[in-house]
Amino acid sequence: MHDDRTLVEARLKRVLDERIRPAVYPASVPLDVAVWNAPGEPVPVAEGLAAEPTATAVGEKWGAPWGTSWFRVTGTVPKEWAGKTVEAILDLGFDENMPGFQCEGLVYRPDGTPVKGLNPRNQWVRVAAPAEGGEEVRLHVEAASNPVILDYHPFLPTQLGDKETAGSEPQYKLERMDLAVFDETVWQLVIDLEVLGELMQELPQDSGRRYDIVRAVGRALDAVDLQDVNGSAAAARAQLEGVLTTPAEPSAHRISAVGHAHIDSAWLWPLRETVRKVARTTSNMTALLEDEPDFVFAMSQAQQWAWIKEHRPEVWAKVKKAVADGRFVPTGGMWVESDTNMPGSEAMARQFVHGKRFFLDEFGVENDEAWLPDTFGFAAGLPQIIKAAGSKWLLTQKISWSQTNRFPHHTFNWEGIDGTRIFTHFPPVDTYNCSMKGSEIAHAAKNFKDKGVARHSLAPTGWGDGGGGTTREMIAKAGRLRDLEGSATVEWETPAAFFEKAEAEYPNAPVWVGELYLELHRATLTSQAGTKQGNRRSEHLLREAELWAATAAVRSPEFTYPYEQLDRVWKTVLVHQFHDILPGSSIAWVHREARATYAAVAQELNGIIDKAQRALAGEGSGALVFNSTPHTRDGVPAGGARAAAVDGAAAIATRADGGFVLDNGLLRVEIDGHGLVVSAYDLVADRETVAPGQVANLPQVHADFPNMWDAWDVDEFYRNTVTDLTEADLVEAGDGASVRVVRTFGGSRLTQVLTLAPGAQRLDIDTEVDWHETEKFLKLAFPLDIHAERYASETQFGHFYRATHTNTSWEAAKFEACNHRFVHMEEPGWGVALVNDSTYGHDVTRTVRAEDSGTTTTVRVSLLRAPRFPDPETDQGVHRFRHALVPGAAIGDAVREGYRINLPERRITGGADVAPLVTVDEDAVVVTAVKLADDGSGDVVVRFHESRGGRAKATLSTGFAAGSVAVTDLLERPLAGVTAPELADDAVSVTLRPFELVTLRFTRG
């Protein structure tokens, strides 16, 4: 037989496009349209419904950027349509290629009942099925004219990312506002032909199954009367029945489809618009669940659920009913789908605490899975946190975006820094917006790396980011793929049902140890420095507020612990850790609001701290220093207050070759006439820190224009060009043993104060940058005379080691990485730490010197970038950073100095010393939280971990009468099967594994 395959395929495409799809709506009549444009920000639904609109028509422009227009559409179903299915087709001016990135709408009935969302791939609203004829139709559409930020030519700078600069030019044009007859038989024929046509393309060209489909499709097209598609559609479908009912091979890959709508809590739109995106999508999904009995929809991010409850009670009622029916599934157990690299230990824990507690309180549902499809890599401390929250599984997708190395597994056990293992799945479909295309399903089956030992994978299915979620077309395709020869099988399932099957079939899944590093989006560790600084400072202020409020509540009957206030502030900080806010990849509006929010958070938390400390200090004129760090500081115990005592002195002298020498008996620092550190001599160890012939604290500027994803990416070639800022405008002695250095470059100014404090084996570096560069990357370099093949970066509840070499492509790809408060490198017996108060990105490289064959290990901290998309004014203005170089530091010193620089001492006057509420007699054991239990019982909760990577024994004593103690999970629930340590004389003894995390709950006697 002659090969006519390509002829049939081409015929199928044209007939579908030009004849069959248009016949889905064979008859239509226009609706009358009127519009009211809301002034300013969105208005309540009742106000939008009550507003008096003015007449408009299809073809008219509407929608200033970030505006809201309320459309009223009215009409009458023609009498001759009696018995037919009638739908309203409401096209606001959609581009079907951009679901989620443009205008959207939510349809209401006149009484305010939400009907469903309007999106580029979801423009229909069911009016009657069947119609009686003569029905009056009246619908209202709350339409958001969100501008297109990420256009066909992506990453172009735009002023549309902030309502203050976006202008008022209408963005959209009404395309269609009709009542139409919906022919379900033709629609089903479209789905039949799409499924078979897409499957046909994925089968081998010499496959008998492919030719079975070719022949059946040819017969079906022969049966279509092109002048009467509606009358012949049933006959055409009959020709396809045989090839659509042939069952899949027993060995076929099995896909669990989960209805999904990945909605970024902010990104190319502000937080307030996400509230409406979620309302539109959940309205769509609750309506679809009513029509499709097999469909299951899962939604993560408790904050998004809370927004519906708070802002859209009419939508919330439908959501609650769907959850009760078991088909609208809370998933993930986190407050938002946060970044996991940068959030600190307690913040990462609280993401799970607040997320899981919301689902438990509202629905009685506890998640076993963490759901983070779009997060930009995963810190090595996360597995322990997931387990401590009472969960056991993780799903993500983003690692498939890595540019250099392909991850070797799709299903595996992920082992964190303490040895905890979490069963993890990367969907091989390689998207979190699966639409049930044949190419996607075939890719999942072919791509799955665990063939032969596992067979199940998951496919998050639906348009995200306001695209409306899963569509009826996707569900119809999945129904045909449930058991179809040549395809993977598809079944709608909850995430938990998938994980149970996957774990059961793969009991000996391979293990991946350490971080899940995304080889992409590395610049998110630096972009939008103000947002990152706001996060870091908020985390530490929350630590202080809980510590001192708990201490005051236990010690002072007049002080009331601010449960509700702290809960609210925590949630505010947590939402700003979302994976496009904290990483700096959102529009200008988002970051402008974030800066204001962090300022308000700081003011509120400082108020709590001040009130608690004054309640503790009492009346008097004694000078008290409050120490919020987990280590004794200048004689002040951790978590206590008393007069501080500093031993020693520091001196400054003029250097013979220009510049200055700082000396405090522990460290001697030489700063040359250019303001650069040429020596940092450890007098205790009798050893130099700075590599021979090099200078430290060297500012460097790189050109920074990545190939794409401007705010997200820094490409390795940025290193090819660098300007060392060696010239100084001013180098002068400052207050005490300090040197002030001023440099100007480009349009910017950099001012530093380098200080050597008495009794401290560290050089403090305060940096102020008035930044006015474009597409530049500013770093601060410290070339160290140390031989280290690996170095430690602090992460949640411990630290993680990375290589300094580039032996393999896996190490080479980590040319920019994340740390929290410190990085540390070490030779046996001697090390160096570099600590910071608000930066995350860094790089570490090593060279071998020709002169003496010694190794220079260079640490560079990343300070500022200047990308132009999506915020064209990223980081312009004044920024202040604090760093400290700590020669001779062991890992414990790095931990201590990291806390010190992030938790400055607070001085007030009072009448008596304040004893700590909790003390620990071993510095390796670090207390990360002291608070009162969230349930209002008055119990004291203490969370701590081993911080150095070794075994630790410690005695934890309470500064109050303790009645009992229990070991709990992060949600402060006693752990089943775990014996609590014996409580004797208000103290317990604990033994910890390396990096082990423990939460104890004490009742008060």
C-alpha cells in the first residue's frame, strides 16, 4: 500500500481548523454589552454589580493597565434554540497563546453568585442545557485589564510593571460577546480527532498502531460532510470508536493526573491581583467538579485559600463544599510555595507550621506531601524540616530546567544534612501546566528515568497563573487516555494517592544526598537587595520578639503574650518568601510594596521587643544589654540581660607605605592607601589570612547581561570581564580603630568603614552603596591563603559543604550559590569565616600560585545587580550591608559570629539583670526559637539543633518551674513513640546527632 500518512495528517489539520472546530458553535446571536470602569483599585463585588454601566460594543477598546472594568451582558435565547445547549461566549480580547498573562474575568449572576472565570482557553459560560427558548440572560463580568509584561519579545524593559508608571492607555479590545448553540457531538469529535492525531504523531513511523489510526482518521474525515458538519459528526465519531477503545499495553507507563493551576502568589502582578486570580480559578474548578465526576483538583499555598476566605466568601462557600466532597484537595502544607534557599531555619519551619495548621483548622486535612513545582532549587536542610512538620513526600518540577546536567532520577529518596530521607518525585512530563497533549504524555513515558523498577508518574494538569486551571477539554482527553493502546494510561488521582502507589512500587528508590541545586536562576540570590534585606531582618526581629515576649509573659504577670499579633506578622513575612518575591523576580509594584511592608513589620516588632524588654528590666538606672543571640556575648548570657564587659583595646596607626594598621592584640589588619586590606594577620595562630600579593575587601564590577531571564539569571560568561575598583577618593581614619574609604565608579558611590573592635578576632566591614548602574554585578572579593577543597555554607538548621574545585560539570555549574549568615573554609586546625547581615549569593574559586605552589581560595560576596526586567529600576538607590572577616574561625565561631552580626545588642536602663528563660550548656547546640505555644496554653516551646555537624550532649535548663516536657513536631504536637527526656530540677539532658533538630514543649509548674 502506498504511504499516504502525511497526506492524512495534513488533511486532518485543515479540516479540524477550518470546518470541525468552527462547527462546535453552529449558531450565535450577539449580546448587548455595557461597561463601568472602576476608579482606582478593585471594588467589592456588590459595588461593581450595583454600578450603572454605559453602552459599549464588540470592537471597542477597554482597560487601562491594572484597571477593573465591570461588563454587563444581556440578551434573550432565541425560541428556535429550544432543546439545545446554549452558552455565552465572552472574549475580552484574549490571546489564546498567553493563558495567565493578560486580561482575565470572573462571571457573576445578578445576585452576586460567582459562576466561573474567563480566560484565554476558557471563554464559555453555560446558560441552559437544554434551553426552553426565550430565557432572559443577564451576566456580569469583573474584568481585570492586567497588562502583558512578558510578551512575545520577552525581557524587554517596561514601565507597565507598576500602576504608578503604567499609564492609562486601553490595553484590550472586546472580540466576542455572543449567545451560541453548543453542539456537544461536534465538540466530542474534536477531542477524538485531537487525541488520535496527537497520538499518531508520537508513534513510530513503522508502527502498525500508527497506521490503524491513520486509516480510522481517514474514514472519519470521509464521513464528515463539510457542508453539514453538525449533521455528520456522529457518523464520523462512529468510524473512530474501534481505535479509541483498544486497551493499552500492560507495560504502559501510568500517569496520575492531578488537576492543578500553579498560581504565583505575586510575579508579573501584585499580591492584590493574585487574590482575584485565585477566586477566578477556584470558581472555574468548583464548577468543573460539578460536571466531571472523575476529576480531582489540588491547590497548594494556604495563603491563597485564606485570601478566598477573607475576600471572596461567596467563592469560599463553594470551595468548602468541594473539599468536603474529597475532590478539591488541599496540598503542600505550606503557607506559600516559598523559595527554599534563602529563608532561615525558623522561617522555613513556620512555612509548614502555618500552612499545615490552616488546612487542619479549616478542613481537618493533614498533608503528607510538600508541593513545590516551581521553586528555584532546594536547600539541603529541607528534608529534616519536612519530616519535622509531619510530612514525608516532596514534589517538584523545576530541576528539569537545569541547563548543564540532567538529574538522574524522577523518583528517589532525598537525603538532607542530618540524614533524613524524603521520598521525592520529579514529574517526567517536565511541566506543571500539562494540558494532556499527546506530545506531553509521550514525553512523560519516554523521559521517565526509572523504567524497569517503577511505572508511575504524576502530571499536574491545568493552566496556571490565572489561566483558569484545568479545562473540560483536558478532562475529555484524559478520559480517552485512560486505557488507550500506544499511550501511557491516565487516571485522575490525588497527590497522596499517587505517592502511596509510587512509594509502594519502589521501596528501594535511589538516594540523592545534599542540596537539589537548580542550574539556572542563580541571580535570584542577589536581585532586589532591599527585599532580601527586609526578609533577613524580619526573621531576626521575629526571633527577638518571640524570645523577649515569652520571657516577659512568664516573668511578668502584667505582660500579655501577643499571640495574634505575632501570628499575623509571621504570615506577612512568610508570604513575602514566595518564590518570585524573595528571589527578586517580580515587577516593580511587588517590590515597592514589599519595602513598605518590611518597614511596617520592623516598626511593629520593635514595639513588641521594646515593651517586653522594659517589662523585664523594671525601674532603675542600670545599663542593661539584652543578648538575643544563642551564645554568651561580652559576658551577657544568651537570652538574658546584664551589663556588658569587653576586655582589651584596639589601636590604629599610620602605615609606612600609606594607609593604616589596626591592632587589638588578636588580629592585626593592614589597609593600604587605596583602602584595600593587604594583610589580616591572626596574632593568636601566627598566620596570615590574605593570599600573598593579593588584596581583600576588593570591590569588583562585572558586565551582567544574561541570555534571558534578566532578574533571574547570571550566566557564567559574566566572569570574562571584570573591573577592580582599586582607586579610592578618600581613605581616612574613623572613630576608634576604624578606617573610612570612599570610591566612586560609573554613576555610583561606595563608602566603607572597616573596624577592628576590642577583644574581637574579626574585621567588621560596613558598606554603603549609592547604586546607579545598569546591567552590572557588584561583588566584594576576599582572596584567602587557605587550602580547602570544600567550604561550608550555612543553611537551615546547619551547614552544607560545596566543592571549591570544578572536577565535574556538577561542581562547575555551581558558580553562584547560596549561604545564610556565613561561609566557612578550613585547613585542619585553622579556618576563616565570612559572615553577613543580609546577603545570600556568593562564589568560591581556587587557584594555585606559581610562586610558591600555595593555594588561594577566593570568596566573593554578591552585593548588587541591575537587571532591567521585570523591574527596569531594580535596586537603584542607597543600600547598606554589614560583613565581617573572621580569621582563625572554627565552624562554631562562624555560627556565633553569624548570629552576632544579625542580632545587634539592645541597650536600655533597668533595675535588675534578666536571667534567661532557657539556657544550654553546650555552644554546639543552638536554640533557634523560644516562644509560647501557639494554642495559647502558656506552655513554653524551645527549638534547637546541633550546629557543627558532630555529636553533642547538652543540658537544657529552664529559668522557670517546669511541670513536664514533651518532644514535639513543628506544630507542637507530641511525637508518637518518642520518649521525652527526663525532667529533673527544671532541666533535661539531650544527646543530638549531627544537625539534629529537636522541639521541646514545657508545661509550667
